[in-house]
Amino acid sequence: MVVTPVRHLGDRRPACTKAFAQRAFSYHRFCFHVSLYISLPRFLPPPQARSAGIPSIWHTMEAAASSVKDGGDLRDTELRLGLPGTEAPEKPAAPSTRGSKRALQEDDDMESRANSRPLEADSGEAPAAKAQIVGWPPIRSYRRNSFPPRKVESEAEAEAEAEAAGLYVKVSMDGAPYLRKIDLKVYKGYKELREAMDNMFKCFTQGEVSRKEGCSSGSESAITYEDKDGDLMLVGDVPWEMFISSCRRLRIMKGCEVRGLRT
Amino acid sequence: MVRGFGWAAAFPDEVWEHVFSFLAADADRNAVALVCRAWHRIERRSRRRVFVGNCYAVAPAAAVRRFPEVRAAAIKGKPHFADFNLVPTDWGGGAEAWVEAMAEGWPHLEELRLKRMVVSDDCLELIARSFKNFGVLSLVSCDGFSTAGLAAIAANCRNLRELDLHENEVEDNCLNWISHFPESFTSLVSLNIACLEGDVNTSVLECLISRCPNLKTLRLNHAMPLEKLVSLLQRAPQLVDVGTSKFSADHHPELFSKLESTFAGFKHLKSLSGIWEAGPTYLPAIYSVCESLTSLNLCYATIQSPELLKFVSRCKNLQRLWVMDLIEDNGLIAVAASCKLLQELRVFPSDPYGVAPPISLTEHGLVAISAGCLMLHSVLYFCRQMTNAALLTIANNRPNLTCFRLCIIEPHTPDYISQEPLDAGFSAIVESCKDLRRLSLSGLLTDRVFKSIGASANRLEMLSVAFAGDSDAGLHYILSGCKNLRKLEIRDCPFGDKALLDNASKLETMRSLWMSSCSVTLGACRQLALKMPRLNVEVIDERRGRPLESWPDDFPVEKLYIYRTVAGPRSDTPPCVWTV
């Protein structure tokens, strides 16, 4: 997960190390920040912001600041998971609930800040929809970073959930601004998987993703995956069923790294 | 009174020095120093240990001048809330001023313990060069240094006994710093490198361990693979305190049996920590040490309840247990049944942001522990729900609590059964536990709880408050009561100017007060600073706009840090901090 700090004007930060990146979150009373611990994948700003020609981050902050004062329509400034150009986000409850939470905050006589109440109603929702309070709960920053959510650690539980809900894994492509998620159960084999991934990332690729199983020479990129031990493996070596059960994440690697993989 | 205290001269100074050497507590030595000039002189020349709770409370040169024969110093820097990213990174707490003064005035210094300070590599090099008999370096929650600084320490401190790096942020730019310990170096007793992120050269470490026969404590970092860990530990069966590295790997029967025999060889092991990412595969290999353990730190082990339960319930002699909430209520009930000698329990959240499905760790676990573990006196507990009834039960079961820190993860959470605030529960705690020295509050709380705390918590020294209270009255109750309060830290509470100004003199009896996201205005800070010249009133504001002088009195203060000092306003304030 990439941490994208929301930067404040005039903020100086020390050279980024992993730990310092975590400290880049701060908020104060008059400028309303939405502090996201788990950041959203890098996304394109909503069409309104792009057309206005303002860098999206500043637009979000200014709009958010004014929206707090006006209590106005917050959807324009919502950071959400939806693809650019889509109106309804893929996780429908999240933006509207957050909007209403902000309205609640107006009544609170304490200083305005990011949502301090998590969304109890939708505990099953995507984590990225929830805003975090700075410094709460009071745990050290290394403790926030070190532990993946339980369902990754417990393989039995993860598999049980996967059985029920479809096997969604993240797909990243080097150089693409955002990631995608696909359900591996939908595909019957490697060929279908590659075709689906081609379609998904068509807008980003200059060349073609290899169409053969395994990595053919002369292709510009290769599909790799991260297995349950955390190792990076080339897609296509093991039977499909085994692949599905051990794949945790997919990654399309580009040119120069691919050569290294093939030694 | 006889003028001049003639009887003090009846004995030579050395006799008094010897008498004073039996006074362990600094408070007692301070009292002795106030009796007469002779005792003041004798005491200051014979004081060997100095503890500075706030590095800005006294000028380094003054401290060094007053106690010229110090051998061990402990200094703390940033406020506690710096651990949770509430203090700007450039706030201060730099160690240079202290290290330079100590290098000049205390050449015989042997022990240095720094907590929450910014220590640069230059500082470490100065430490390494300046103190000939340097033996103990302990850095806790510090930052600003790298492994290059550690290399300097390793190379130059010939008599180093302890190197304790606990939860620091260390930049890794010198991969082989361990190899800087010379071949002739054999005095190591304790090595804790758990916070280092980079790989450590295992063969060099093995050589080091083999030639240090007095090594008792070895805490390794996460990066070392299990096989290497095993071969390392085999060389030091005399260890009393072990912190392992990553405890997960694919199952290999050979590795399992090697691990088993290595741990079976530890005849004196009392303390175990590390166990990063432990899976059920390898944990059974170390069952043999469970009986002898008195301290177990599993707070990095993401192992689930059944295996965790099996492991912990074998540890019958456990006095300190740090564990993740993956232990669940069942696990804690089992602990309450097996670990009758338990004194300290810390339960950390595995999933603080509520991403995964919730764990069944509730108030029942803590109630069971309070009932079963009669010697329990220190608790840190993260959970998601609590009731007044549970807190009452805990208070009745364990009036011997000295430290009670409860963190209900959602702010403003009421009693989930009655929907009432948790005032009654926490009041019961402070009323029943007469020796309570440290308390952290959470959940939905009104001013009533502060009234109880102010009235009953007579031994309380440190209080942490977040998202609580209705009005200024809450703060007033605390500041007008709590006779022994030393540190008060408050965030996100509606406490304002009146309580602060009405109790200004109380602040000089305390080490420090932190208030962030409360309702204090700049005008009150200015008044307070005028009224109390021996307080530093620091206003922290990260917007870096116009200077403080131009802001109006009703300007709301975001973060406020007030501490008593005899050194006056400090000279190293960054742009975001103003001493009013």
C-alpha cells in the first residue's frame, strides 16, 4: 500500500524515510484535511477538478475547507475508489455516509477535524473509506506499519473467506497510476487471465503484454505474482488450481526488470 | 536550632557520604541536600546517578556543575505524545547540548540513558570518544542517528557492557557496524538491536557472541532468518533474555529439531521476546522454556488464539506478559487460570483501524485476569467495548493496581450495555486503587470522572486523557486535586482558559502539561506566562504564518506544552514553536 500524504502548504518535511512518511499527516482547525492512513490507490481527480486546471490535491483541500464552512455538497471533493468518469462509486455507502458524518461534525462543539467516529454501520466496507484521527489509537508508528490485517496472516481464514466471496487480488502495473482488483475464480485458465489483464491495462500499455503462457522472448513485460510466502513468482509455472490457491497479488512487470526474472 | 549545625561537622565528610549512599531515591537525596550547607556540599559531591525527566528543565552545564561526580545519567526529551505523532518532528529534544556538557564535565561517565531525544551520529561519536570507562548506552524511542554512529560506539567503547536500542528509528547506512567491535572486545553483557531494520552480518555476530562469555541479554532484529538465528543462539546457552528474529519459515523437520534442542539448552532463560510473525509451525519447538519464563513479549507475534493459548498457558511462572489481542477472551481466561504470578499485562491491538473482522477480545478477558491474577498491578489494555460493571469488578478485585491504562479504540464509546458514560467505572478504579500511579482514560466520559480523580487519586503521578469531559470543570478538578500529579497529557477535550489560569501555581509542582486540540486561547497562555516566570509555555503551531506577537488574544491554541524549568526559555525552538 502506498502512503500518499496530504501535504500542507509551506510544510517542510525531513527527507523521506518510511517512518517519516508516516508522520506527514497533520491537521489543524481551519483547513480541513482528510487524513487517510491507508491511502487510496493513486487515482485521477474527478473530471470537475481536472477541467478546472487546478492540481487535484489543492482543489480537494480548498474545496474541503469551503465545504466545511458551507456544509455544501461534498461529493465533488470525495476521495473515493471509483474509476474516473464514473458517477456512482463502486462502494456506494462510503461517500454518502462520510458526507453525513461531516454534517454531524458541524454540530459538535469541538474543533472540526477528520471523522473521529468510524463507520460502525458498515464495518464490512472497504478500509480506505474510513478517515483516521492523528495519533489515535495511541500506538507507536512501527506498530501501525508492522502488522498486516489478520486475514492475510491466518491462511485458513483467508481461504475460507475467499471461498465464499470470490478470490479478489490486487493487480498492479509498473507505471500505472492506480491498481485494479480482479476475481481469479472467474477465469478458467491463464489465457483468460492474460486477456482480462490486457483489457484492463490497455490504456496504459505502449506495447503488448505477452500472450503466450510463460514469458516469451522479446516481450516487453511479464506477469508475476506474489505468493503466500511473499515471494515474487512468474505466472504460468504451476497448474491453474495451485496458482489460484497461492496467489495473493499480481504485478505486471516492465522491460528491464523482466530480463532479470528470466535468468 | 544550634546555629551552623555544629553536629554536622562532628563526622568527616566521608562518613556522611557513606550514609547518603544508602539513599536510593533522588527525592531523598534532594531532601538531604536542603538540610544545611555542609550536607548540600557533601551530597552533591557524592551523587552518582542523575535523572533529568525533562531535558529543558535545567541547563546541562548547571546540572554538570552541581554534580561533578556523576557516573550514570538518564535524560528524557520529547513529551510522551510524540510517540503518537502529535509533536512536530523538529520540536526539539536534541541531545547535543547535554552530550557536550557531559563530555566536558563528566569524563568518568559510565552510563547514559536517553529517551525520546534526537541523537545525531555526531553525538554518538562524541560519546564514544569522551568517556573512557563508558559501559552502558541505552537509547529508547530516539531518532536522528544511523548505524554509522553505532559503529563509532562499537569501535571506541572498549568496556561497553550494554547496548540497548529500544524502539528507535535508526537509519541504516553502515551495514557492517557490528564488525567494528574489535577482536579484543569481550565485555558485552547485553545487546538489544531489535529496532534495526537492516540485515546484520550473522557470522560477525556469531564471533562477537562467542567471545563474550558474560552475555546475558541478546535481542535480535526482525531481519535474520530462522536458520541463522538458531546457529547464533547455539553459541550462547547462558542467555537469560532472548529476543528472536522472524519466527516463521517453511516447515523443515531438521530446523524444527535444531530449534528445539537449542532452546532446550537454555537453562537460565527468563525472558523471551521478538517472535515476529510467529506461525504455529515453529512455536511448539520452544515449549521447553515456558516453565522458566518470567517475562514474555509476544506483541509482534501474529499467531492466532489456539496456538497462542497453548503456549502461554504453559508459562506458569510468568510475571510479565505482553501480547496481541489475538489472544482473545478465552486466552486471557486461560492465562488467569495458569499464570498466577502475573504482575503486568499489556494487550495490544492487532487491527487498530478496524480493517479485519473484529476479534472477540472484550472486557471479560480483563475481568478474568483481575480475578485470577492476585499480584497484577500494571495493565495496558486495548479493546473495543467496556462496561461500568466490568470496571467496578476489576476495581474490587485488584485494589493493588498501580498502573491502569485502558484504551477503548473508538473515542466516546459508552458502556455498551447501559449506554451510560464510563464515569462510574473509572471512579471505582481510582477510589479502590489507592496506590494508583498511572492512569489513562478512554471511552465516553463526563466531568464527573474528573471530580472523582481529583478527590481520590492521591498517589497519581501521570494521567492521560483523550476525548473526554464536558467543560473546564473537568480540568479544574484534576489540577486542584491529585496532590502528586507530575505529568498530565490531554488531547481533544473541551478544557479551556479558566481552569488553567485558576490553577497556575499547580503547574509548577508538575513536570509538564500537554494540551492539544482543546479550547485554550493565546491570551490565557500569555497571562499564564506572565504570572509564572518559571514555566515555559510553548505554543506549537505548524502553520508558520505570522509571528506569535501579532496574533490576537482569542487565537485558539492548537498544541500547548507547559513545563517547569530553571533554565528559562530554550534557545533551540524551531519555527513552529513559540515560547510565550
